[in-house]
Amino acid sequence: DSRGWDPVMPRLVERHRVVRYDVRGYGRSSPPTTEFSPVGDLVSVLNQLGLEQVVLVGCSMGGDTALRLAVDDPGRVRALVLLCPGVSGFPFPEEPELDAEFEALVEARDVDGLIRLGMRLWAGAGADEAAVAQLEAAVPAWLDQETYLRKDPPVYDRLHEIQARTVVMVGDQDRPILAAVAGATAARIPDAEFIWLEGADHHPNLRCPDQVAETVLRLAL
């Protein structure tokens, strides 16, 4: 949830107005009960706050939402910072054993098992307190299958349309497939910058907050 950005916020708020929010099913936001559009929710937040053009920062599935807005409404996105983005439409390989393990844990409502799975997959840099806390915050959304009623169309085949200045960052301790997604995303976006984060896994906001903040500030100039 939005608390995962705590380590990055102090440097950003010194110079800019910064908004973070909990997507549906995470943190303080209620879970969805019908189909919904993550990018539609993002647009609602921006409209409510009167923000006409922004620098968007998205991590994991938040990266996909940011990309979708950059494709759908390019004038609204000044720049993109994408941290280990999940990108809908990317040709992910099938992982039936992993899918079965996850589904069994969800069905059993095994919170501890889901946290252990999350640590194994996304915390290659170590099981420190911050990483565990972020995964603990995510598990309630994983248990709520309604969270997956997202209806936005895939964006991967439209990445070449993006006009915003873009930086894609991924940790060298993240899953190899997610590093491949990040590399392919940067390659498809015109003039995108690609940055390897040494010692970081799927939580760059926790592992290297200063480098993330510096990148955001650079694009916000």
C-alpha cells in the first residue's frame, strides 16, 4: 500500500507537491465488488485534486497503470518513472506450479504462507523488517479475489506510442522474468532510459529510496 513509499517521500516533498494513494483492495481503500479500471481510478484522483499534468511514479502493477494513462492521455503525463513494472500484455511464460501454490494458499487463507511465498519471489535482497511489513500489507488484497476484477486493456503492444520522458528501473535481485519485462518495456518506449539497481529486488522504494527519489526529482525539473 502507499506506506511503501515512506522512505522516498521526505526528499520529494521538500521540492514538490506529492500525492500517493491506496489502490482498491490495498491499505485504506476498500476492495472492489465489481469490475473497475485502475487507470480510471487514477484519473479520478487527479481530477479530484485538480492536477492537469503530472510526473507519474509506478511500482509493479502501478507501473502498468501509469503506462496506460500515458498511452490514453499523453498530454496529462509529463514524465514516467517505472519501478520493476508489471506490464499487461507482455508474453509471460506459464508457471502452473507457482499459480497452483498461490491459489492453494489463498483458498486456505494462509496468511503466513503467502508472506513466505512473497518473500521467496520478491524479496531476493533479504527478509528485513521493511520488506516483511510491505508484504504483510499486501496479503489482505491477495486474499480478496475481487481485487483482480481489473478491466483495463493490455498496454504492452502500445508502448511505442508513449511520448513522455521515461525511466525504467529494476533491481538486479528481482525475478529474472520481471527484469526481462523491464528491459523489454524500456526498449519499446522511444528514448526510454533503463537503470539497473544494484542490490535491489522487487521493492526498490525500500531498498534504494535515495536513488529512486533522485531519479524522480531529475525528471520533475
